[in-house]
Amino acid sequence: MHSARIVALAAANAPQMAQAAAILAATWPEYYGPDGPGNAAQDIAERSNADQLPTGIIAITDRVIGVAALALTGFGAVRSDETPWLVGLAVLPEARNQGCGLRLIAAIENTARQNGHAEVFCTTHTVARTLSRREWQELRQVVDDHGQPWTVFRKTL
């Protein structure tokens, strides 16, 4: 994992964009799958902005192994001043527990900081321990349309 590079989605080529979309689809099949409401390729394309939100990043070795983005809002937002949000954090199963997620989170935090934000938010039910390791604080619990509980986190930058 140490050889992974973090690259802006804006600089990614078409195969890398397709690989990033495939990671989203594999991570959230209920949302991005054939019966789901999401479109992974469209979300990746929309997150490929260089100079405005949403903006995304990918972790690359010989292929894309992880993806994340910084967006204006996210699931679990209750106030308009809760912005920006770490969204779409996904890492291939074989690349997990090797630091890729931590590096993607750190890069998103840096992007938020460089864009003048004092804090960043994220909603998760899978990476709570990882966020806590980077000093994110639990803010509240929310439940999705399927009854799945999620935790909203905030990081002061």
C-alpha cells in the first residue's frame, strides 16, 4: 500500500475514472447496483472538479484502489452551515487495513483546509474507528430509509 499515490480525480484518465466508479458500485451495490437510485459513473464525473466542490481523489497503485470526495453536503446534514462533507470514501477489500483509507481521509482534510474550511463532516457506519483515529468527533446518530443506523462525525481542522 505504501506505493499508492493520491491523485485528484480531475487529473484521472478514463480507465481510472471507470475503476473509481466500479469501486463505488462494489462498495454500495444497494445504491449503485441495477436496482439502486445511484449512478457511480455520474457521481465520479461530478466529483472530478479541480476548482470547486464536489472534488474527488483516488488512490492508485497499478490501478485505482480507493476513492473519496469533498462535497458541499452529505447524508446526515441538518444545517446549511455543516459543510463540507467527506463523501464516497471507498477502498478495495484487498487494499483495506493498509493505510489507504487514512491517507484518503487526510488528503480530503487537507483539501478542506486549503479551501478555507474550519471543519469537515462525514456520515458512516463502517469507518468510525478510522475517523476517530484521525481525531474526528461523533456528532449525532441518523437512520437511513432502510433502518440502518449511521454516525455523523465532525473534524475541526
